[in-house]
Amino acid sequence: MLRPYGRFYNLAYHLSRLGHDVELFLFSYKRDENETIIKNGVKMKSISIFPNPLSALSNLYSYIKQANADWLMGFSDIYFGILAENLSRLNKKKSLIDAYDNFESYIPFAKPLHWLWRRSIRRTDIVTCAGPSLEQLFRQYRKTGTLEILPMTIDHDEFFVQSRQECRKKLGLPLEKKIVGYHGSIHASRDINTFFLAASLNQTAKPDDMQFVVAGKKSNAINIPDNINYLGYLSDDDMPLFINSLDVLIVTNKDSAFGNYSYPVKLYEAISCNTPVIVSKTKSTSWIMRDYPQLLVDAGDVDA
């Protein structure tokens, strides 16, 4: 509600622009945070799941029963896809589920939840997904029915080419060095250690020529090496500055149940800012970079 971005906000916004009446329900993980606002024609309602998640679900169910809605759409996580499909079935509405990752990879041990997710993917009226590897994955348990690829995209009003030197000044980054960056989740599942090893390898050869910089939310299990400049978690407004500050953006990932189905929006943002990229090769990034295969390297290959 405070930071409207991503697929679920933009799909709601553009449906509204096409003339549809759209309401966006957001489950808040903060206690007693209930609020309703209208932004750009989209009514957004925040419902706190604390202290009683069942009460929040009951309120949502009552509202849906009263609303004259044609569709229920579930976005952003495995729970909400399951919830939308089941609520639509109870209320005799149509449903759509959108997925931008392989949500099962987030909690691989929760097999009953995976079964519910696959059943909802199979039964819903429409599935939209971020790319062809997800489409192929879902076709394993959705043999028929509409399944559309809806690629990730970016806000061109925010991500565009800016002066590298001016952006570095605003972020306090060195003006003369080559800067190689990474941003996003600083987590082992994203193969961040390959970035750290590449920084060490390079700085052994040219210790004064480059600076390696990372920004994002750090896993408690990750220790950032001393030779890496960690900027912390940057604000939304600073992200275009960060990307435009770089000589190269590194997009690492693993050949895994997560990496092969992840379509990183930061890659699209870097391309929009005309920032050079080097990208770990997975099923998903091979599709995004299909016209630029020379910018792909084997996942985990530090020398490459």
C-alpha cells in the first residue's frame, strides 16, 4: 500500500485503466494494521492477520460474498493463489492465479501445501506466469486450460539512463573506479558466494582498480567480506541511482528449483538503464537473454 510496485499492483492498476472496477486486498503481517485507500483508481484494503488470522479470513470471505465481483485473482505467493481459487469456487466466481517464481522452492518440505497449490493451478480458470520454464512446470499438472506467459517488466518513469557520475555522487560511491555491483536478496540460494569469490579473485590481480558493491536484504547466515562495500537496504528511490552507478551488474543464481524459474526484474531494470550485465545461466535467464547469449556464464563459474 505504501510502496505500490510489482505484478500484483500493476496488473490491478492496468485492469482499472481499461475500465474494470478493481479492489486489491493486502494481508498485513503487522498487528492491527487495517486501512483502506484509493490510489490511481485502485481501491486497496489492508487486513491485518494478527492477532487472529482466522478473523482476517472471515472478514475477507464476508466481503467477497457481498461484492458483485466476476473474478478473484491470487498474486505474490503460494498461499494467495490457493486462497483465491478456493474462495472463487465457494462463491461461484472465476479465478486467476499469477506466479513469477516456483513458489514451491521457498518451502520445499511443505508437501501438503504443494499439493493444494498444484490442485489450485489445475482448477483455476487462468494461470499467468513470468516465463516459459514456469509454463512448462505448470503444464505437468495443468494439462489443459488457459496458461499465459506474462513477462516481468519495469517502470520506465523510474528506470532510465542517468549520469553515472551524478548517481555515484548521490550514493557516495567512488567516481574514478570501476564498480561492479549486485543487488537483491543476499542469500546463499541466489549464489551470492560466487560474487564474493569473483571479487576476491579480481582484487588479488587489480586491488586498486575496482570496487565491488552490494545492496539488499542480507540473510543472517551470510557474512559479507571486508573487500565488499555493503550499502545496506536501499530505498526504492535509490535503486535507479544504484543501477546507473555501475560499470557492470552481476546477476547470480543457481541451476536449481528456484533459479531455473526465477525471472529477476533487476535484469530488466539494468537493461532499461543501459547498464552492462553478466548473468548466471539458468533456464529462465537463458530466455530473458536469448538475444544476448554472450552475456551468460555457467552458474557458479567464478572464473567466467
